[in-house]
Amino acid sequence: MQIFVDINAPENGNGSQEFPFKRIQQAADIARPGDYVQVMPGEYHEEVHPQYSGTNDKPIIYASARQNRAIITGADRVTGWQHISGTVWQLKLPNTDFGNYNPYNILVDQTFNHAGEIFLNNKAMYEVDQLAKVEKPVENELSRDRKATLYTWYTEQLPAENATVIYANFQDKNPNNEQVELTFRETCFYPEKEEINHLILSGFTMTKAACRWASPKYNKGIIGTNRGQGWKIAKCDISHAKCSGISLGRNIVPTIDDNKVYPHRIKNNTIHDCGQTGIIGVEGNPSPVIEHNSIYNINVRQNFVSDDVSAINLSPAIGAKIVRNCIHDCTRGIWLGGDVENTQISRNVFYNNSLPESFEVTTENRDDLVAALGEDITIKDSTGVTLIDNNFLLSDCALKLATKGVLLVHNLINGSVEWLSNTNVLDNDPYYHRLYQQKTTESDSYDSSCFYNNVFIRKTLRGEMQKLIVFAQEQADEQPVNNHVSDGNAVYVGQTSGQRNYIPANKAGNVFMNDQTEDVTVKIDSNEDGVFIDSNICDYLDEDTSRVVAVGTSAETALDFDTDFLGNHREGISVTAGPFDTKEEYSQRLFRLLF
């Protein structure tokens, strides 16, 4: 059955095309397996709580009739601001206006940050912890947009009046003449019932939810699955969550009918301007497929500080596939921990996931800076092989492998690398920093993770970034790290047709370049046609100097890694290091922009 929704319809619709429902929730109250909910363009100021599951062969589909034109928002416009003095204004709201959820009386974490947010012309303002910082705001040097940090706000409760008061500095703007919104609702799309399965969300814009810090005890985001499974979220624009854009929910249980667990698929979305994460799975769906999403501007305001703030955060990550995404301008790209097993990070593009261009390391702020220092990829607690292949890792800090059991194959890495090893760091090694770890047994074949057929380019970093990384590495050396439990796989290279030889070392086929001794440059060009790499790497890279790599329990059953970044087959046994098999491919588009 088709169910129609149109915000411009009268209240008494029945969901037909002639008399559509006015609210999406009306459709969600009745949609059953195989139903198609078509939502017309407009702004829907509501939380949607689906009531029924679809099935694997008959999912319930919620779709925007026009791409990204059906907007579900957790914010409402507010007026009635009273001028206090200078550029400071005040708004007082009775607590009854918030119903059962007042995000300006709920902290998101252990800091002063509340779940609520204030938006000035679709841009989030900066919450501060005292009224004096509204009256005299100071720029935050860790924000990518330092001028915007002068737009501050502060809130407190008035128990005697049962009211919430908000003070805000709008600089030279009159808030009653601008688009000023407050977030009132906790989520945009979230089933209050657990285990609502097999839903499809397509083409929506979902924005501005007052969700809290995602954790094992709290699993809401702009979109949350609440222990559901088998969801597909596609072609959506998801933005401006106080914390997380998509939450994959809590521990799930196999369905009663077939005793299977169905993974979520998150594909072709744009996810941006969220505070904690773009996609998070804390004790969530164990094997999601996260494919071809554009994720950017995650925690760029630096209002949250944690080592797991990232574009994608999965804990655990068992059988997850993170493929063909473009992740940039975030505090951190991918964070995986708490049991990482048989997970693949493949054919992604990472760049500019770092601190802003201008900052200064001091004794007073260096601990905070280290906490805000992120990498393209961080892996902890890998208990089975974690594969990182055919990626472009171009941020200042490219990799932090605080675990063993990682297989790094055919990547281009233009940033610092930290990895767990039982070999101390060498002062003259420009490519790696080793996190020292003793061997667990004398028979260990490898002293750490395995690196094959990668291109490592040493990047000349900013002076302050170099200082900070050195300090961060000193701290990392003092931290205990879990040992990897081997799963019995071995690594082989092709020698002749049909023959593979075991590799008795954990590094082979890599190419090393140094921009201090070679005039090698790597830049990203992003325009309306997509994301491209602008580099002269081809001047220094020789083709077919490495061997195709295979992994398995025996030479006969090992699987070849013989597909490159563009999906092209690597012919023969001689291959080119890095993500491309031929140098001419470096002129190809890396990522097609979604919208």
C-alpha cells in the first residue's frame, strides 16, 4: 500500500494520494510490511517513531518524493528576544513549552554542554559555561571558524518561575529579524519500541536534533535504530546533531523466524556538522555496511573532547565493511575499538582530518590539544585480521594502530603513522613511530601488524603540529596496549602463475618517499565534478615493482588482493604499490559528490 504525507494538507487526511496525512507520524502509526510512505516536500517539525517492522523481503519504505526536499527537523524558530545590553539578548521560556524533554536542562556529558542548541541562520552558536563569556566572548583557537566562536550562549533554570532563560550574543544582529532556531526535539527518526526491523529511509533531509552523548546506555541520534536490524539509510542529508547523526543502536538479537542477524546498510548519504560522530555503533549492529557516504565537519567546533570523537565510530566492529567513503575536515576519521574482527576499510578518501591551521602548543594547553588530535584511522583491540586496503590517507596524522592484527595493503599514506611493535622507535625512521610492545611468545612470526605494497610519503608538518605529535607519542608510549590474538592467517606473495610464497616478514613491497628530499606534492582538489588528487607522485613511482598479496591459512586457499581503488583488476603477479595499479589512474576522480 502507498501512504502519502503532505505538510500542506489539512488535518483530516486519510493517507491517500487525494487526502494525504499532514504528519509523517500518522503514516508511521499504520505502515506495515511492504508499505511505501511517500513524503512531499516541506518542513516537518516532528519526531517520527515507527510502530511496525518490515520483513527482509517486504521492508517498510519511507521516502522523500523529491530528493532532500522533505525536511524533518528537531528545531523551531523562536522570537521574543529581549535586548539586555550591547550585543547580548535574553529569551525566557516556560518549561511547559518543552513538554517531557527540556534539552536546556539536560547535560550531554560530564561537561557544561546541554543537549539543546541555538542556530543563527542555520549555523550553530557556541555554548559557554558562564554569562560573563556571553558578555565578553573570546575566540576558540581550536575551532576551524574562530570568528564564529564569538556567537556564544548560556542557559540556566529559574526554579521559582519554572522557566528556562537563555542569554545569547548575536554580535551585530537582531535575533528577532534573523532566522533563530532552538532545538526542542531529541531525535528526528527513532522507534520508541525496540527491535523495529527492515526499514528503508531514502532521500530525506534530517537536521538539528537535541540528542545526548551516545554510549552503551544511550543510543539516540538524529536517526537511531534502537536495537533494530536490517535498516537501509540511503541518499539522506543528515546534519547538525548535538552529538550523533546516525546511531546503530544497542545489542541486537537474532530474529525469531530465521535466527539471523541482518546488518544495516548506510549508503550514498551526506552527513555533516555533528558534534560527536557522524555514524556511531556502541554495542550496536555488529556488521554494518557503510558505503559511499560523504562525511565532513564532525566536531570542528571542538566543543567535545574525547579520543573516540570521529566521523565513524564502531565499538565493537565485527565484520563491518567501510567502503568508498569520503571523510574530511573532521576531528578524526574512523575510530574502531572494543573488539575489532574481520573488518574491512577499503577504497576510502581521507583528508584534512586534523587540528586547524593556526594554533600554538603551550604547557597549559598541550593536554587538551593531544585530546583533540585525531587521525584518519585509529584501531584498538583487533582480535582478528582488520584489513585497511586501497585508501588515500592524507591528513597530518594518518594512522594510529594501537593493536596488532592489522593488514595494511596498497594504501597511499601522506601523514604520520603510529603502530604497535616490539621494536623500539628509531630516531632516524621518518615513516613510523612504534608503540613499544613485548613479544607474547618467542614463536611470533611478525612483531606487529603487516604493511605490504603501500606508498608512504613523509609529510613536512607545521612546526606546532610536529611539537604536538612528539608529545602525543611520548604519552602513547606510556599507555598499556592489548595484545593481538592471531587467527592463524598467513600472508603470501605471488611468484609465478599458480604459485605463492610465504612472506617471513611484516613489511614488503612498500615505496617510501620524503618531501624533504624529493619534490613530491600531494593535494586534494574538490569541485563540483568531484574529489580529485593533485600530485606529481607519478614522477617518483615505478609501476609493477611489487608482488600481488594474498592472505589465508594456506598458500592454496589464500585470497588475492588484486583489485585496486577504482575496482580495476590488478593483472599478473607484478603490481604497482599504492591504491592504483597504473600511474595514469591518478588523473581519475576519487569520489563523486553526492548532492
